[in-house]
Amino acid sequence: MNFSNYEPVTFSELNGVRYLHLGTQWVQGAMRLNKPYLIELEYAQQMMAWLLFLDAEMSTKTLQLGLGTGALTQFTHRLNSGITVEAVELNPAVIVAAQTMFGLETQSPRMNVIHANALDYVLSQNHHGLFDSLQVDIFNGEASGPALDSKEFYQGCFDTLKFPGVMTVNLFSRHPSFKKNINHICDVFDNRVLLFQEVHDCNVVAIAFKGPDLKVSWKELAQRAQFVQSKYQLPTKKWAKHLQKSNVQSKDYLLI
């Protein structure tokens, strides 16, 4: 395989954290060396927000588009013994780096890492209706905006999900692509989209829903967030409050 056709993979370390780069200073993922199985970056933690709405014990199949360090893939794989994880990554050097520098354990029969173009993957009818949750984090080395942002791409993402299903997407708020991405996601998911507040260097995570209408009290969602935090060691306790503050919703209920 000719790795020269892809962006170069580079690394840095600071204060016990190892970072992944694609030939630039922009961070593409991170791992705290003494806590390799936890998710280090806040936006990446928020990519697990589907756990607020789906039971991991019942949601048996997840998809990641964009592997990065493999943090999301590995964390999801460890949620329970019945879940299966599929990750799609275009750059073969990123796959090698995730395995050798970030400890991604790909030997499990419940984990499948595929070298492929994410657009081709989601457009294939062979992959439609298979996944309970989908996490999209596809950036190039400049990290200026998602590498895939067309309406066609997000329609493919929608099609890969089961009914019900939840997608989380990492977006870049201060790039011209942000509004286009939001519009395409809203068009495809019928405006059933929530946004987290901006974190890190302009990262904004969007949550999109496929399935029946959802009505849940903010109190119940906060209780669910507390449960997720205690069970999976994610800092989710304040997520319900943040989502309520960041989105136009009623005072008492999340309606979406």
C-alpha cells in the first residue's frame, strides 16, 4: 500500500498526553498515557452522547466514520460484551498509528476497522439500516472543516442508521462549512438536531435523531446523564443542562 498518497501521520506528547496530527499542528486525537481506555478530549466525550438516548445493552452495533486514535472505537467496544463496532478510515497510516501508538486492540471479533472512503461506505445499500449509533469525525490535516459535508453524505449517514438511531458529528464552528453542515444535517434529519456548546478549538458536536418523536423531561435526561457517568466514567452529569441551554426547547421537556 502506498502511504505517500495520504497525509503524513505525526505525533506529539505533553504532560502525559499523546496527540495525533496529520502533518500539521492541529490535533486529530489524544490519549492520556496512564488512562488509555478513557476518552481524553471533551468533544470526543460528547461524541458518546447517544448513550443519553439509547441503551448500550440493547444497542448492539455502532459505526465510526474517521478512526483518529481509535479512542471512540475502543471505548465503545468496552461498553459491554455484546456490542460490535465498525470503524471506517481512509488513511491507512492512521489505522497503523491507532494500533501501534494508541493501543487500539483490533483482534476482537466484535471490532472491525475498514480501510475505505466513508462516502462510498454510507452510500452502499449493503450498509443501510444496520447501526444503532453513528459517530462522524472526519477532518483533514488542516482541520478546517469536515472532509465530507455534502447533503448526499449525510443522507447516506441517515440511511445507515436503524429506526431508531442516533448520529453524533464533530463540526468546526468558525469555518464557513459550519452553516452548510448544519443545514444539510437538518434537511436530512428533518430538523431533529441538537447542538452542544463549543469546546476546545471551535469544536461543536451535533446530535441527530432518526426514529419516533422523542419527549423526555430535562429532569429525566439529567438522571440518565448521571447514570451514564457512574456506569461508563464519562463526564456527562452536566450534559442535559448544557443541551437545554444551547437549544431552543421548552422549559420542562426535550421535544425532538
